[in-house]
Amino acid sequence: MTAPARLAAAMAAAFLMLIVLISAAASAVTAAVTSPLAGLWHAVTGDPGKTQTMFGASDYMNLIATAEHDAPSPQAAAAIAFAAAQIGRPYIWGGTGTNNPDAGYDCSGLTQAAYKYARVDIPRVATAQYEAGSKVELQSLEPGDLAFYGDPSFAHHVAIYLGTVHGIPAVLNAPAPGEVVRLDPLTAGGDLFAATRPAPPVTDLHTPSLTNPHTIPLTPAPS
């Protein structure tokens, strides 16, 4: 092979390698943009006035990942993953995520949908969820536990406990009309009275991960 031919072959090989590297980089960028982690970040930062009322975007990311890891069962981890994928969705009274055009939730609609995804059936409304659940001490909460507000005769609100952020116990919830699914301090409601741990009926549920888009039904919240 002549020198010019060798040079041409080397240049062609280098060009081919460049194309491969560019394609790989593009695939990595696409995966990052479409992953649940990126979707979660977009939901939290898309409307910070509504989602970051108390906790910042990095707090969301760290707490949710830690809560999934520390959850006492695969069912609790799956419920947390589902609920986290709904961050930014609007509070809709009576909403279950599928019965309204905004795909919104009320407080107990969110908790029921989250545990339904985890294959744990719980009642539709907060008071019934409290009555049906296995009671746990408020001092012994674990990620995925349900926190109830009001009193035993009428629970007007329910939220999913995740853990602590900067020493502040936090819940994921659909708080009120005009608000969106977000993190709030556990005691924000002022009348927390009890907590339950939904009983897991199955043991073979794959624990989802925010870094695996195939295990979390993530539909980005409306921008």
C-alpha cells in the first residue's frame, strides 16, 4: 500500500471512530434527558414557586433516592417511586390521576394510586385508609408509611412519609386545591395524629429505581 493510500485509510478509520464517539455521546445525552431522574428534576424545577415551598430541588433528589433505598419493603419502595413520578401534578379534589383531564390527585387518591402500583390495595378515602392500615408509632416512621391528619373519626388529609431533610421529617403529598404534588414538612398540617404501614401482600415485587426508566411509570407533569 502506498503512503497516500495508508494516509487515506488512517483518516477514514479516524473519521469512523469520531462518528462512533459522537453517536455514543448522543445516546448518553438522550438517556439522561428521558430518564426518570431527569423527569423528576424537570418537575421540581419547572414551577419552583409551587414545588420548592420548603425544600430545594437537590433535597427532592436526595430524599427520594434515600427513601426508596431505605424503604422497609419492595412495596413501600414501589409506592414511593410512583408517587415521586407524580410530583408537579395538580391537586384535584376527588382526583385519582386517571379520572380528570389534568391527571391530578387529591391526597388519598395519590396514596391509593401509589400503593395500587405496588400491588397493595388500600381504601379510597383517608379515614378508611387510616382504619384499614397497621398502626405504627409516630416516633418509628419508615419511608412509605402513611401519615394522617385530623382525628381518628375523620382524617382530612394523608401523606407518604419519606424521611428527613436537614433534620426536618418530610412527606410527599397532594396538599390542597391550587397546589401540586410536592414535599412538605411532616408537621405542616398541624394536626398529625397517626400513621399506618400498608401491609405488603406479595414478596416478589421488583424494587424500582429512579435511575431505571423501565420500572417507574413516569409521565412528566404538565409544564
